[in-house]
Amino acid sequence: MSLLSTAIEYLKGVGPAKADLLKAELGIFRFSDLLKLYPYRYVDRSQFYKISDLNSSLSEIQIVGIITSMQEVAGKGKSQRLTAIFQDGTGSVELIWFTGGAWIKKSLKLNTAYVLYGKPNFFNGTFSFPHPELELVEDFKKSPTKGLQPLYPSSEKLNKKGLNNKTLARLTRSLIPQLQGQLPDFFPPHFTERYGLMPRENALLAIHYPNSLEEAEAARNRLKFEELFFFQMEVAAQKRQHHHQTQSFAFTSIGRHFNHFYKEVLPFELTGAQKRVLKEIRNDMRFGQHMNRLLQGDVGSGKTMVALLAMLMAIDNGYQACLMAPTEILAQQHFTGIMELLNDMDIKVAILTGSVKTASRREIHAALEDGSLDILIGTHALLEDKVQYKNLGLAVVDEQHRFGVAQRAKLWKKNKLPPHILVMTATPIPRTLAMSIYGNLELSVIDELPPGRKPIKTTHAYDKDRNALFGFLEKEIDLGRQVYIVYPLIEESETLDYKDLMDGYESICRAFPRPKYQVSVVHGKMKPEDKDFEMQRFASGKTQIMVATTVIEVGVNVPNASVMVIESAERFGLSQLHQLRGRVGRGAEKSYCILMTSFKLSQDAKTRIKTMVRTQDGFEIADVDLKLRGPGDILGTRQSGNLDLHLADLRHDGPLMDLSRRALTDLFAADPNLKQQVHRSILHEFERRKHGKVDWGRIS
């Protein structure tokens, strides 16, 4: 057994009790886990200050001096603190310990030279050091931490049990010499040299005890590189496996339905981006190799039209198609839109959601099984075991990040051969992140909006501007336009002072009284039929104002709606704000998005609001969102899975991501199956890292 696999309790200075704490608090089970407890920053222990040099702007510093006196001071109840006077010849400061005073007093010596380390606290014209670290000068001179000292992640529980930063540093210091010579590099020398990487053993030593900050940075870059390299190698392996092992149906011809629709029915000329994506989809499906493609496009870019044309390809080749949406409202919108477009064609379309009656369900199931139903549109209901197709050739999944991976896997079981998969998202995802997270899918991007769509004017307003806002809304409604007003909460919350939807609905009704104005209200707690009724009233123009929660983030297409008001906009993420804004600007008239907030905004909230006002570019918005929230939050835990990155950060490490991808491409070009002896260690390390992971690689 490798020393790296040794249980952590067997490291000198640990033992069973401390081992249990390290396991529970930091996930350290083995020597290798402690080695990967990387410092989050370093402090320079080579520089010393004089007490006379102290100022309130200083962070952690160190001073050489002596303790001249100590005193235990009684506090309220049983509490007491220990104070001491520390002098260095230029002045004196007070040291304070609020806990552990009795033990600390016994361990310290008066009039003996110490190195004091801590953060000075300035109060009432004097400096003090709460809970400083003290080390005898003679011990400090022997310590390797007298240069750059690593700071490790910790917790209150660990600190209380003596497993503070100093102890963790001592444990890594005792471990590392034992491991020298046992940390082989899986990258061959020519590889590390070519990409400017520090050798692995050097990096693992230098990240804990660097000689300089430059050396620490080089060590971190080496270790980040290997994380990103093997992460992308796994993605590439999934894609290779998919291409070589997964067969599907060959859509060999473009037939009468597609040609008739394209030439006679299509209501507008496709954009260049739509044509390009359609060609990519066509090439995927024509030879019988399984398509697994992500279609990414901003709100209003025309993804659904591309999906419909792909479904017509399936029908022309004798297969059925389905379209799955995350909500009943969105499924109904897809159904209504597609039915209108295919109204004069001999194509049978049906919708299946939770509210479809039993008798209609039986008819749909029968038509699916005998092949007379061409396109089925629906929600999660499409995944039910009772839903069986005669020959499902293409499955389209809209807003696919809202479905769990295991849920989407059920689509594969509808046929002996899996249907082609086209997943769509209007949630902007930065290209680098999309290529990495969705690397097992081919990526298509519709990066151009249809001609004639006017930019949406986005403004930021405060609660004090509400009267002016109502005046503006009144003018728009008098011009025949319609308005959305969106709230973040359904009911009043005692802990959040944001306006809730029902209170907002009442105030809107007061400001826009009947019978001149009609107001709809929609939220997630309503019954589906009530929601649909209100949506249809708004879509048909019977109501001028829609007061809603984010249920209208996707699923409503009302070209006459020209204003989107988002209340408490600071409560929404950038992606949500961008999606909500996309509900307007769908008609010929100029449209507006008004972000209402309080004056109290966090720095992140200010960044989100400024970004929305500045740009409508979904990819630029996604980049800002990634920096603010990180990849896991953007993709959702169900989608992103375990990125297995200890050091690398997809928000900030784009250049390293590009370098590691280039290195992987070069490697596969030289040795596609890694059969050369010089590359075997890379393959072995990849297999070691992949061992035990659930393989969702076959699933879109």
C-alpha cells in the first residue's frame, strides 16, 4: 500500500480523536487528503515591525519583544480574561486572551524574547493584540515558517481542539519529507517543459512551503493545470465513447414535409446562425450516428423554429418526435405555436401534461403506439412508463438544465435505439464553461437575433420613483401596449422586507382601477387551469397588466407587451433578470425593462443592475454571472455534477483552461489511444481519478 493511502490517524501528532475531527471538518481521511489541503494564502514571516511603527491600517504583523507582566482580569459571571504587557524597547502594547487564560499563563515566560504574530487592534488611542501567536525567538530561528507561512482552511471546532493553522502547518511539515520520492509525475518531462509546468513533486512541496510568492503561484498553476487537464480528458472520453458506441436512426432524406414548410409556410427568412445550426443538426442525424447536441441561443433567437425543422426531418424519415418543456405553461406555448405553423399540413400534434384528462391520455397513448401521432409536446409527463412510442426518432428538451440527468435518461428507454437528442437553453452559458461542462454534447450557438428586433431600453429606478413609473405605465397602456410587473415573493415574509406579490397586486389595482384597466395575476401556487386562464386573458389583450412571479420567466409570448417592471430586482440573479427582460421586445414597438430596487444594495447587486442596464448581450451577462456566482450555481447541482476541482476556478482560470485543452488536443493528435509507453502514466492517472464515479457520459 502506498504511503499516500495511509489513514490519517497514523500520522505522528494526530491519533484517533484528532483524526475524527479532521475527517468531519475537512474531509481528511488519508495522507493524500492532507497533502491536498492546499494553503489559501501565505503570510510573510520574514518582515518585522517595531511597536512605534504601528498604525491602524496594518494586517497581521510580527514584533520581537518580551512579556513584562501578566494579569487575570475578572469579567461578568464566571468569565475572565488574561492580559499581558509586551515591550520591544520602542513602546508597549497589551495582549489579550478571552479564553484559555489559565493554560496560556502557565506556558509563557516573563522577560524572555518572543516573536509576537497577530493583527493589531486600535481602540481609544492604544493598540492591543487579541489572541496573538507567541513563539520563542530561539524556536522561531529553527522554524521553516520564518519565510512565507501557509494559511490553511480551518473551523471553529478544529481551533477549539488545538487543530489551528499552526498545528496543521506542523502536520504537513512532518508529512512532506516522508513523501519525497513517492510523488511521481504522470506527465513526461518533455510535456511539462513544453507547457511551462513545474514538475509535480516540486509543485506539491512548493505549494506548502514556497521560497517566494512567484514559486507558490507556479506551483498552484501546475496543480490547477492537471485538474483541468484530467477534467477535460474525462469529458473527451465521454464524447469518444458516445461517438463510437451509440448508434441511432439515419435520417437519410429531406422530404416533402420539411421542403413544403421551408418553402411555403416559414413566416420569415432564417438568420444565418439558424441556417448554420440547422446544417449541423442535419449532418449529425443523416448517417445513423447518435446526435447529442446542445443548442444555445439568447431569448428570441429562434431556437424553437430550428427544433421544429429538425422534427420535420424526423417525420419525413418515418419517425416520431417529442418536445419536453419544464413547465405546463411553456409546453402549452410550444403546442399552440407549432399547431398554428402546421395548421394546413397533414401532421398530427398532441400535448401531454399533468392536467390532461384520462380519456385524452388514452387516445394519445394509442396514437403514439400505432404511429399515427407525429409530434408529442409535454412536460415531465413524457417520461412516464405508460408513454410508449412506435418509433421515437428525435427528442427535443427545452431549458434542459431544469431536468435532472437521471430524468432525461428515461428518454433513452423509449426505444431499442436511443432517439437523437437536441437540448436547448436560453440561459446564457459562457463558451469556455459550456465547452467544458457540456463537453459530451456537440455545441451549437445561435448568436444572432432575427432582423427587426429593437433593443430593449433598460433603466434602474428606486421606490421613490414609483409615481413617475405609474405615469409612464399609464401612457404605454393608453397607446394600446401591455405591461408585466414581476415580484420575487408570493406572500409576505417576516425576514425579508421586499414587496410581495399580493401586496403589489392590490396597490396596482388601486393605481389602475377598473373598469378602465384590467389586471391579471399569476403565481406558482395557482391551479394550472387558473394560471392558463389568466395567461390567456393577458395574451388575448383582455387585461393590460400582468402581475406575476417568475413563472413567466419562460413560457409567455405576448408581442404587444412593451414594458417589463421587475420589483426588488436586487433579489434576482442575472440569468433570471435577462430571461425576464426577454419577455418584452417581441413586437414592432419600442420596449422597456425597469429594474426597481431599494437604496440598500450589496456590491454584487449593484454589479448585476449595472450589467443589465449596460448590455443585452447574453454571453457578456453570462460572463459577469459566472464571476459572481461560480459554475456550480449557474448550472445547478443536478447539471454540473462533481467538478472535482480543488484549486482550479472556472471563473478565473480561463487561460489555464485553454492551455490544458490545447495540451490534450496535442496529446491525442500524437497518440490517440495513449498506447505509447511514455504516455501510459497519464492513462493510469486518468483511470485512477475516474474510478468510482457514476458514468452519466451517455446521457445528454
